[in-house]
Amino acid sequence: MSVTDELLRNAEQYARSFTKGDLPLPPARHIAILACMDARLNVYGLLGLEEGDAHVIRNAGGIVTQDELRSLAISQRLLGTREIVLIHHTDCGMLTFSDDEFRASILAETGVKPTWAPEAFTDLDADVRQNIGRIQAETAIPYRDAVRGFVYDVATGTLREVR
Amino acid sequence: MSVTDELLRNAEQYARSFTKGDLPLPPARHIAILACMDARLNVYGLLGLEEGDAHVIRNAGGIVTQDELRSLAISQRLLGTREIVLIHHTDCGMLTFSDDEFRASILAETGVKPTWAPEAFTDLDADVRQNIGRIQAETAIPYRDAVRGFVYDVATGTLREVR
């Protein structure tokens, strides 16, 4: 049995005890969270989110690329969110390689170099700050006053704000 | 008090009862989930995921753009995932507008038209299929055999596979 099939069994169980079928489309708490995809970072658990509370956007690193600007613009313009929380974390895979070496390894194996930057980084706090900067430079996102960045510590479960 | 500050209080509580500080970086179940950012879609709860199990990638719609190809390539090449699950859902915000009208509204308000496609769609199943196609066309993603797509029903809590 594949892992996907195992997860589908869990989904059947979730449906059997499901009681939240009448929640509205816009997030109740008017906030969007942008976090790394890391398996150890349970955004709902960490922030105490319930179904219906917040948009959750995730990718490798918790980076702001064009696609996150798209998601945040839709979140604010169509669905009423007003605050943004960015979360990077300790022991991140993005700290373990360089963009040049990752792209070169793909070129070597496939004969094609990806058009995208892998977005590796070397300093967690500095990368949180520059990603906040990317949001603040985007005129398609109307509300850019309440954007705060954090580093989650996967060893202690704590969240530290980047100033 | 801002919503962000309220969520930080929840994070303090999470840290106090945290017991999972020794999990490894690679996801234990070797799987990446790509789902819509919708607040009602609790990916950990729905799929029965625990901290450490799976990469979770999310954006407006659960769309495969260049940034999701980046995240999936990193997930498979550096962190050992082998299966991919795509999740769209009923009552999605992406069904409520057209790309042309969203980009025109931003142009009208800011004087600048975004360079990105908003990625609205009109048919959930068809959009899941074409997003699977985007993954299958990406040579930088090594494992493209086990990619399956689903539609989550926000009214019933059930997950239906798109064939």
C-alpha cells in the first residue's frame, strides 16, 4: 500500500467525525501565514489555528516569490485578510546548499538548467527580513503595514520574532 | 491586540507542551502534499499527519506554478520524498473570478498590472488534471509516477480522487 493510500484511510476517519461543514470562505481571523513546507512545522498546531481561521501558504523555505505575491494579493483583495505572518525555522534544508550547486546538479543529471532560483539562504534572520521586503515592494498587495517575521525552533517548539 | 499577537500566545502554549524536538529533517513518510491555502482545509487534520511526516506546500488554489516546481524538486532531490498529493476543494475562491478581471482591477487601482497570472479556474477536476500535467512535464522533478489529485469537499469533510 502506498503512503498516499494510508493517508486516504486517515481522511475517511476525518470525514466520519467532521462537524465544520458550514464555515464561510473568508478566513475568520483575517490573517495569512506564509511558512516553510518543513514536515516538523505544524502551522495549525503551533499557532492554535482551527479550520476556517487563516490562509496558510507554504513552500520550500517560506520564501516570497511571484507565486506568494499572487496568493497574498488574492488573500487580501478577495478574501479580506489584513495581517501577514512569515515563518522560517532552524535546521532548514535551505541552509544546506547553494543555488549554483543545486542548479548545476540538475543540469548535470537532466541536461536542462531550471529557469528558477532555488532560493537557498545562509542567515535565517536576514532572509526573513528580505522576504518581508519583497512583500512591502509589491503594490498589488494592499495591506503591508502588519507584516511580521519569525523563526521557529524545531528543537524547542518556540517561535522568535525577527526584529 | 492584533491577531498576530493572539497567535503568538497560542505558540507559547504549544512550546510549553512540545515533545518532538528530535525529529530529522527529511519527512518520515516520503511524501509532499500540495494543497490550496483555504482556511477550511486543515491538511494535518484531514490526512492524519503528525509533525515530521510530510512536506506541505500551499497556495491560492493549490496550483503548480514555477515556485511549486522549485519546492517539489527540493523536496525530492534533497529530502527524499517520492509521492505527491494534489488537493483542490469545493467552494474555492479561485472559482469566483477570472484572471482578466482580477488583473484589470489591480491595474485600475494601482496603475500597474501584475506580471503573474492569478490562476483562476472554472472546473475543479479539470484543473487538478492540468496541474498534475504541469508536474509531469517538469524534468527537474525526478519521481513523477506517484502523483495523485483530489478534491476536498468543505461541506462534508470528504476527499474524492480525480481520475
